[in-house]
Amino acid sequence: MSSSPTRQFQTPRGTRDLLPEDYDIHRHILEHAREQARLAGFGFIEPPTFEQAELFARGVGEGTDIVEKEMYIFDDRGGDRLALRPEGTASVCRVYLQHGMANLSQPVKLAYHLPIFRYERPQAGRFRQHTQFGVEAIGVRDAALDAEVIDLGWRVAESLGLTDLKILLNSIGDIQDRRAYVPLLKEHFEPHLDRIAPDDQARWDRAPMRLLDSKDDRTKPFQIGAPVITDHLRAESAAYYDAVKSHLEALGIPYEERPTLVRGLDYYTHTVFEIVPADADGSQVTVLAGGRYDGLIEQIGGPPTPGIGFGMGLERMAHHLREQGLTPDSDSATEVLIATLGDGADIAASKIAGNLRRQGVAATLAFGGRSLKAQLRQANRSGARFAVIAGVRDLAEGNVTIRDLQTSDQRQVALDAVVGELTGELASPAYTRPQD
Ligand code: ATP
Ligand code: MG
């Protein structure tokens, strides 16, 4: 009789599991991001993971990669057309409108930490589910606010210890600026249309600025020498861009102007920026990206309302921190491991472990009923500072042994004193764990 083979389940393509060591880094990044967001006056929100698909179709824009081919879209059992969130900004703008936030004092500053879903071609640094920390400052159009948001992104990176990043900055103007510029851009690409990537050929008519953002090797050679929008901004738009730069300089934030930076989403106007490794030229390395979106809220049915924000990819930031050797110490490290010797010692051992944890000490039992030698080997491997050896014979006399795992010194202490002894030792400066 043949039995059916046991199926080995795997993460869906393009997704991954965060294991404890990954999680520690994500938490570390988020702690720094939270603190910087707090200092800049942002409050956190969390919209649902799925929304009406139409929100993104209108918000992100028909004809963008995200809407055209990357959304996880489905009809629920009641027939509603829903999409897993492919980006944060449109959701946050929906929150702003739905909760009447236009009546609050402006700008309204909202931050988020959310999973994002895009049906992308999986590759290094590009997943089908990733996580973004992002911020949106809605309701004000002021160059000082643009600089403040860029500054916040820069400070998050700085506070994590990163010194090898740079800010790329551009202004992509607004619809009026583009009226003069776009025909010139189309003219530039027209003679090469049959050689650029098919997807980009289709964009040439509909969204020609996106050709400048194309990462396809067939299109890239023809990006060289293309006219740039900054040469065609109206005086008002150019002045706004200049003001953003002046504010950044006043804040001491370094930036590099990149006139070909256009970003892949429809809603951006004026200021756009990215934070990338200083030596980067690839396309999977942008850790943080954002810009101003003065038309977005209107596109999703609200009154004309300006806004600016950014999204930061936690997986990319984590990868970058790893490369730079800037990862935090593990948070889950054991401080005390409790070994047992002889039958019946385990009850006393669990009691000690429980009491230590109640005092805020990370304590673990050496499970498995192995030899004392094997248990102490485990203690050394665990990185614990101390082992407690609870032996039946000592216990009968009301004692246990504390072993210093760094010096191998051992001493006997009374059972009812062991928790106090250990908390005292661990709190003393000689035993403070190395700080991250
Ligand atoms: P890219 O040009 O790298 O595709 P994007 O323009 O699509 O990025 P945004 O939509 O602005 O990126 O998202 C903000 C940030 O989220 C990016 O800078 C990046 O750090 C991260 N990010 C975007 N897409 C992915 C993905 N598929 N996997 C992992 N991180 C991502
Ligand atoms: Mg993308």
C-alpha cells in the first residue's frame, strides 16, 4: 500500500520568515524610527491590511506598475473588490479624509509601520511582502515641511549609526511645469522607441516621465542625454525647490541633486527624494523614498490638499545594517541557566527560574535530563553569565551552587538567597552586558 508523501510546506514565492535574529534587527530599526517620529511630532496609525481596490487604482494611478500588475486583488465573498495594501500613502490619505482630519490643526502628521504586498519579480532586496515604516505630513505646502520630512528620514538612518548613505533630491514640478517639458522628453525617446523595453514603449505615450525611472537595461542607455525637468520649471516651482534646498542646508542635511529622479508613482509633485548607499547604482538598494503629492487627496475624492511623506523598507534597511556590522545585540539572550543534578531537582530548578524572571532576569532551564557536563556546555553556549546548579543533595540541605561562567568560579549559596544574590551580581557594574 502506498502512502501519500508528506507535503513540505514552504513560504510562498517572494516571501520570507522573520526569524528571531531578523526580528531583533527590525525591532531595533523601528525603535529608532519611532523615536525620531516622536521628536518630529508624528502619531502612529494602522489602517487595515486590505482596502477597496479602487482606492489604490485612483490614488497610486492607473497605468503604474503597482496598479497594472503588482496588486494582490480579490473579490471577497460579499462581492467587494479588495486589494492587499501595495503602499501606505493612499491608505493614510483615506484615513485623513474618513476621520475629518482636515478640521485638526495642519499639517496632520501620521506615521505607520505596515506590511506591503506587491506581486513583483522576486530578487535580492525585492519581495512580494515587505515592511515599511513611513510618515505622511498632510495639509500644508511649505518648503520647511519638505525639509523636515527629509530630515526625519535622514535622522532615522543616522541614529542607527549609518554614515555611508546619501540623499538624492529632485523636483518634478506639477502638471503645468510638465506641459512644457513632456513633449521634449517624448521627442527625445521617439527615435529609439523600437529598441526600448516593450513596457516602456507603452509608457511613452501615457506616462513618459516614467521612462526616466525605468530599471530595464533595454531602456537605460536611452535615458542618457534626456532633457531634465529642472530645466523647465516655472519660476514659482523653481523657487519652491530652491527654498527646500535652503532649508536642508540650514538643517545641515547633505543632499545630491539628481535631475533624473522621478519615482515610479503617479501622485508625486515637486519634491522627490531617495536615500541610498553612497556607492550605489543598482536599483534594489534604495532604503527610503518619498516625495510631495499635492494632487493625491483630490484624486481619491477629497478637497485639494497638499501632503508629503516617505516610506522606508525595513528589510532593505536591515540588510544594510548587517552589511555595515551595525546590528544590535540579541534581546533574547539568557542571563542565567539552571542546571540540575539528580532526580527531583527539577521542581526546585523551575521555582528558581520563575523567581528570577519575576525579578527581570532572563532565566532558562537546561531541559533534557542530560549529564551536568552537557548542561554546563549548553550554559556556555547560551551566552549566559551564570549557571545555577541545583543538585538533590545540596537542595536537601537548603543550598545550590552559583557558577560564574566567565571565570568558572563556583560558590554555594542558600536556596532562599540565590535570586537576591544573582540579581545583585547582574546589576553590579562588573557584570553589565556590553551595550549596543
Ligand atoms: P524600487 O525603486 O526599489 O522598486 P519603489 O519606488 O517601488 O522602490 P516605494 O514604493 O517608494 O519604492 O517604497 C519605499 C521603500 O520600500 C523603497 O525605497 C524600498 O526600501 C522599499 N521597497 C519597495 N518595494 C520593495 C520590495 N518589493 N521589497 C522590499 N522592499 C521594497
Ligand atoms: Mg518598485
